[in-house]
Amino acid sequence: MKHQSILRASLLTASSVVALIAAPAALAQDAAPADSPEADIVVTGFRQSLATALAAKRRSTLIIESITAEDIGKFPDQNITESLQRLPGIQIDRENGQGTKVRIRGLDQNVTVLNGETFVTGLEIFKVGEGNFTRDSSLEGVPSDLIGGVDVYKSPNATLLEGGLGGIVDLKTRNPLDFKNGLTVAGNARMNKGSDIEGWKPTGSVVAGYNLNDRLGIIASLSFDETNDHHDVLGGENRGNWVFANRVDKATVPNYYAPEYRYVTDRDQYRRRWGATLGVVFKPTDELEVSANYFHSSLKVDTREASLKYPFSQGEALGLTGAFSISPNGVLNSGTMRAQSAEAISIVDVSNITSDNAQFGLKWNNGSNFRVNAFATWSNADLTREVGNNDVRYTQYGVRGLTGGSNGVPGVGGPGNPAAPPTFNFTYQNAPFPTFGIGAGSPQDLFSNPANGFFKSHWAFGDRSKVDGNSIRADLAYDAKGGDKGAITLSAGFRYGQRNVSFTSGRYLADYSKKCVTGAGGVQQCEVDSTKIAAAQRDPTYQYNWTPYGYFQDGAIGFKSCELPAINASLRPNGCTSRFGDSPALITPYQSFTSASGRVEAVLNSIFPGGKILVQNRDQMANPLQWIQALYPSTPFSFFQDPLQTFRVREETKTGYVMADLGGTDDPYHVNVGLRIVNTRLTVDQNQGTANPTYFGTDSWNGVLRDFSTTTTVRSYTDFLPSISGFANVADGQKVRFSAARVVARQNLFDLGRGFATDFTRNPGPTCSPSPAAAVAMPRSIPTAPISSTSRMNTTSDGRA
């Protein structure tokens, strides 16, 4: 479920100016002179494109929706997804105001192709947000301006690519031979500005085509756009689940429902997209046509959030105080909550996506009853995502080793921001919109007074994905019976294709092996690697499964070696016994809003109490690795793959089809019947943790898995996909259409590839639980399909990528 706005919808206001430069003959609405009644009227340009789209729907035996380049250009759509939403039966998903995923008749298991063949965007598989919500099959990186038209097939025939349960979206590039002879140039430019955010941004495109006597055509197009958007968001996080009974305030308050946290978020998103196409069509003879097309897109999405966190549940919440209201069904309507923690989080999430698609075609038609087409494609896409996170604290936060922690004396912790209050009260009103304020007894400038602020915790992570594919196909058509009545056309074809998808998630871990303190007698004591402690020096009741790395850079965390058993007491720095207690300082330096004022950013928004909060400057987090490394210069950071979020899927298909078309242009009917046979070989490399794993890091939550096994699962299966469709003319301008087909849909890539994973969400609403580690999700359950698996153990000493 998407985040919902707290106070208002984000509105996009735009001012546009359109520049159009064209060869006069290319875009004019040509007509014969009015005083020449016998002359044909030739309609071109915009009116012709509308007529062409309508005629395509009328002629087709399939249930199809079409949209032309001019249709696309009529609206200020930000990408091709938003253009498609204007077609009947098409719905889209949105993310931060942008159209992303296309649904056909409500189904999202669809196939997107370019000129009828393989097409990749780089957003086949990706994640968003601090909670790493999985997304797939987005078309937000495809500029509308580069597309010559779109056909959406809601029913298939045997020639169409399989895999769409709802349907097939066929994006079509422009053909330069459709232009008038000579040079045609067209373009547009406009400016746009999002609400509640500064800066007008440019959007524009240019198309240039040259037609040499309908023998050689060349076309090139370029598109660029930038957008800035602002969103106010209310979210919820429930890692601890909703608590109803046995709350901390149960002695004075009846049972009630409330989430663990409420997040009130100020979100800005900056997007920059480039797109380019190049096409060549060459007809050396009347019978032969050779074509080549190249499609490139590049998208950068920079999302920046500042969120206040309001705790309602166990742990940080201390319970309701004073008056409150609970509905008859147990939902907290209003009240004042006392909490131990007043915190905000800053997040900068930057994704860079590039995709390249090349296509080569050959058509041969000598005007007889036999025709041949051949087609080959190559596709490649890459995504890199980097995410930086920081928590700041406005109530007192204890850190390790402010005093002591040297020369054999255990450390003494204390608040890193002693001027801040130890707790705070906040007010909550559930309706008509959830609103929050600072309660009586707490400083009204809690979130805006620099004396309260402490930079509590820092962490960074990222994703890498790569999608590539290629295909080759040949199609044959034979007119067994010609003419305008009773025509019969037989078709057959073969296709070979493959697609490879690799996905990697990982965390930036700090290496603490060189973090040391001076122990008794001046001896240096450093964080240890528990896996290297000799067997003779081990306590059999203790798990030596951690290494000196850490994910969360938080001053409350001390040396893990403080908690080694008595047999290893000599390895405890200064005799400490708890990494969250008397440990010397490990993750330093500590910084507050007053000691590091250059890190502070003021966010002004009426959704926050007092209209202002101070947070980590998000501009400084644009490169998360550089940012976090600069904060801790004596601690090296490296990217470590998370095996349970890393996988590879390879799909190889061999396809053949036969089809018959019955009916000519003068017949009151047309029937298409065919059979498509698809053999698929699916290979999945999926990782699972071992029974007693070791971690790169001090804990599972503070690192990544080091020991894991990789299971390679191979499945081969064949699908027989019959189809029949057609229409009958029942009256002038009225047709009855029918269609029936067997279709297949591919499994979600995350479901196929991921090992065991635990997720949390800030989004309101339920989430699905992932499959257990031992299960390998496959697309369908077919008992007769042979399955073979191989497994190998991966135990490494260095998981850095």
C-alpha cells in the first residue's frame, strides 16, 4: 500500500512552451483543392494518426487498445505509464506521484515489448525506501516522447510473446519512411514545478527524420526531463507488531490498538531522465526491407526524507498520560503519550538506472503469396542504488565510555546530549487527519533547539541489479487462398530467447579490528574476531560466530568482546562486561548539534510541531559511502553482499507456433486460430543460511551472513498455448468480437530468487510473509516437470564486493 498524504495531495503545476520546427509538408493537414471534386482527399498528420489508431482497432481480430504519438503528446505525461492509463481497461501504480507499473484489467502479470520483441528498462526488479519495499516491472524510465505508438493486447494470438496474464504492452518506435520525403524536425520544450518545492525544471524533446525517396530513412530522437516533487507522508512501522493487551499503561488505560511507531515525513524527490533513439530503415529493392533500432534511457531518482518518529508501543513508549479517548472497537482516537525517545530520521535514497535495447529486422515480400520476416534483439540494463540513513535524538541518549575506559578501568556511559530532557510528551489526534503536537510539560522547541540534538546512529546500504537478454526469431506467412473474400493465410514461426537477471543487496560495514583502547599496563586491546579464538580457549556454551564488523554506527554500541565468557576475560577491553553498559567507547567520534553545527539542516513544514525540525543535512548524504566514511575517518567501510538478498535467475525459451487467418476484407467475419508451443528452461541460484552461521558483523542485525549455501535449481517445462479469436459484422459500424486463449505468467523475480528474509514496513496495512529458507519458489506446480538441484557451500573469509 502506498504512503498517504497527511494534509494535502502533492500538486504538480506546470508552465509550458512548445517549439515545433518541421518541414512544411510533413506536418500539414494536406487536402486537395476544394474546386476539384474528383481529387482524392489525403489526410496526414494529427488527424491521420487518430484515424490510424481507430482503424487498427477495427481491423484487428484481437481485443486491442492503441494510442498514437499524437495521442501521447496531448497530455503532460511524465512517462509512458501515465500515457497508457488513458486507455480503457488500463490501470497504473504510482510512486511519489509518478506512474510506475501498468496493470491490464487489474492484473500486473503483463509483458512489455518493443516492436513486438524483448525490451528491458532496468526497473524489472528494484527496491525503494528504508524498509526496502520490493517493486518490479516499472516503466517510469521510458519517456513518452520517444514512443511512436503503443498497442495493448488484451487477448493474444499465437505470434505474440508469451508471459502476459493480463495482456501485452507493445511499444513501437517511429518509422522514418512514414515521413514525407526530405528532412523532418519536430520538438517541444516546457518548464515544470512541483508544489511546495523550489525550482522550475526543464522538459523537452526533439525528433529528426530523413526520408530519401522511400528507400532510406533515418530517424533520431532525444528526450530530457527533470522534475522536483514534494510529498507530506504519514507512515507506520510495526516491527514489534500491533499491541492490544498487556501494554505498559495497562494498569490505568483500557486495551487499545496503536502501531509501534508513527512517522510524519517531509519527502522531496528529484528526477533526471535522458532518453535517445536511433533508427535506420533501408529498402534496397521493392521486395526487401532491412531495419535497425536503438533505444537508450537513463534515469536518476534522488529521494530525500526527514521524518519525526512518534512511539506508541512497547520499549520507547511509556504510556498514555492524562485524558484520552478510545473508540468502541479499541482504536486510540486521542490522547497524550509519554515517550522515552524523541527522534527523527534522515534518509537519502539515490538510484541510477540505465538501459540499452538494440533491434535488427529483415522483411521480404515480393508481392506473391509468400512472406518472410526475421528479427534479432539485444538488451542490457543496470541499476545501482545507494542509501544513507541517520537518526537524531532530541531526548537524552546514552553512549559508551564518556569517562574511564582506559588503563584497566571500565568505561562509564552517559548522555551524549545532557541538556536534552530525559522524556517528552506528545499529543495525538486520530481524526479527521492524524495530527501530532508537543504535550504540556515538554519544551515546545524540543525539535528545533540545537541544545537538544544528538547525532545518534548512522548506516548505509545499497542494491545492484543487472538484466540482459537477447532473442532471434523468424516468421513465415503463406496466402493459401487470396482475394477479398474467403481468404486464408497460414503462418508459422520460431523464436529463441534468453534473459538473465542478477540482483545483489548489501550493507556498508565498518571494520573495527583496528579499534583499540589502552588496557592495564599500557597494553593495546582491540576488538577481536571471535572465529579466530582457538578451540582450546572456547566455552562450549558460547557462540563464537561474530567478526569485528558493524552496520549501525551508534554510540550506544560498545565492544562486543566485552561479552566474551570468563575463559576469554583477558580479551575484554579494560575488564568490561557489557557492550551496552561499561564498555569503552567504540564508535567515535560522538557529535551533537552544537559540536557539529555544520551537519544540521532546518526543515520547515507545518506538519511538524512548531513548523520546524533540525535534522542531519541531507545534501551531505548524497554519496552515502563518502558521507559515512568522512564521519568515521579512522574506521574503514566496505560493501558486503547480503547472501539472502542476492540471487540470479536465468530463463531460456524455445518457441514455435502455427496459425491460420480466415476471412478477407469483404467478408463479414474474420477468425484467427493458432497454437504456440513454449519450452522454458529456468535456472535459479538462491542462497540460504547454514544451521549455525557466522556473520560479517557482531550480530545478524548488525552485519550480513558469512556462511551460506547456494542451491541451483533447474527446471524445464513445455507449455501448449492454443488461441482463437475473431469478429463478426452484425450491422453497419457494429462488430461482435470473441477471444479465448491459454496464457502463462512468469513468477515474481523476488519470489523466485530470495532466500529467507525478514522484512519490516512503514506502510500501513498487512504485508506478505516470505517463504522459509528451505523453499525454492518456482513459477507453477507441475508434478510431471523434471527438477534437478545442486547445492554448494560458501564459507569465505572476506565478503566484500
